[in-house]
Amino acid sequence: EPSVRNGIITSYTINCSISDGQLVPVVPQGSSDEQFTKEFESLSAFTMYSCSVAASTANGTGPFSDPISVTTLEGPPGPVTSIEVRRTGSPSMVEVQWSPPVNPNGRITGYLITYGEYESSSDNTKDSTDTATSITGLEPGVPYIVNVKAETSVGFGTEGMGKVFFSEELRPLGSVSGISVQKVETSVMVSWKPMSLSEARGFPFYFVYLYGSAGSTGRTTREDKLIKQLRTNETTATFEGLDPDTSYSVQVQPATGGGNGTLSDF
């Protein structure tokens, strides 16, 4: 309480701010002749706050006290950011790098790296005190996923979005399936089922080939003329500006950074 009251104390006002000048809402307090404490909730972890107190009488509020500074306790860290996987030239090893959490909520003491095959529930783990590590024992053409979480004195934080990777891409196994072709006036729309990462053995994209035979009323063959081709990362493609009197057929070919897969049947 103030050393000079100049009247009956009716309330106290607490004013707190953090290092960037953001004010915690002013909190009026009931009158008291004894020392009291006020607990603030929902504050940021591991953050320094500067607080001061002013007393009020019926005639108004007095000056604020000299501020005192206090740092909140550590909490679990936020997720790491920018997980990147770099190939090393060896199909059995990659390098993984990441950035510390935007909200560390304490002193980061280390990281836990979790990795395994993308379509498997089995995980491997390793520790690191740096923001980079290497993963070994990998197989080419196998999809993997890696994730990282940070640790403070109170424990691990949450994982962010994992990074899917291949130590080396190979050409896809087989061809695509479920091809559907729809002709609408001068357009042909093609769709097909996506290849799984395990089937693709890399990150898949697709080549779509459009063949036509003028005046033909039957099914086109490999001898028909290649009219257009597209490359797409999607599982649909549209060819426009076509001749309504031409019979068309398509082929779809999957591909990855490791090469092209098998052409689909007509």
C-alpha cells in the first residue's frame, strides 16, 4: 500500500506490459488494508512482464509505483518450422534441417526426430541438440515421412506437419488405372485414379497423350496421329479446341524424377 494514503484507499489498479509494450488489461481491485496478491492467467510462457500498481481514493488515482519485472515459467514449445530434406547422393541417407519454433516458450534443450515409412505405423526416433541431422538406412523408391518436435525443461512440444520424402526416386511401377474419357462438343476431359506413393516410387506427375483419326467411327489405335500432349500434377486433364468430326482416344503415362512408367492401354 502507499506510504502516504491521503485518504481512504478504495481500490488498486495493476498495470502490466511485456517487452514489446503490449498492455495487459487494467484490473481494478477492492479496498484492503493488508498486503494482497493478484494472480494473472493466460499469460505467455517464458515472457518478461513489467508491472506497477496505483492506489485510488474518493478523490482519484495516485501515481503508479516503480515497475517490477517478472518472467513467467517455461512451457511446452510450439512446433518447429520449415522442415527440409536434402538428398546426399546416397540412396541410403538424407539430411534433415528445420527452424526452431516461432514460440519457443522457454530455452530449447533439444529436438526429437521421428521418421519411418510413409504408409507404415512403425517409427524410428533420434535426438539432436542442433537444427539438423542425418537419417541413414533408407531404401530408394520408398516413401518416408519425418517430423520434429522441440523440447524445453517442461517437456516436448507438439509436432508440426511432417515432411514426406524419397532418398532417391525410381520410375513408377505399372500404369495408371480407372481412366475415364468424356467428350463434350470440341473438348475431351480425361481423369484417372492417382498412383500411391509406393506404386509411383517417387512424387508422381503424368503425361497425357491425345490421338485422333479424322472421319473414323471406330476405335483409334497406336497408328493414329498424336494430336496433343499435356503434363500435369493432377489426375485430370482437358483438351480443348478439337474437331467434332474426329474420333479420339487417350493414353496416360505416370512419371517421377526417376523416369517414366508404363503407358496405359487405349
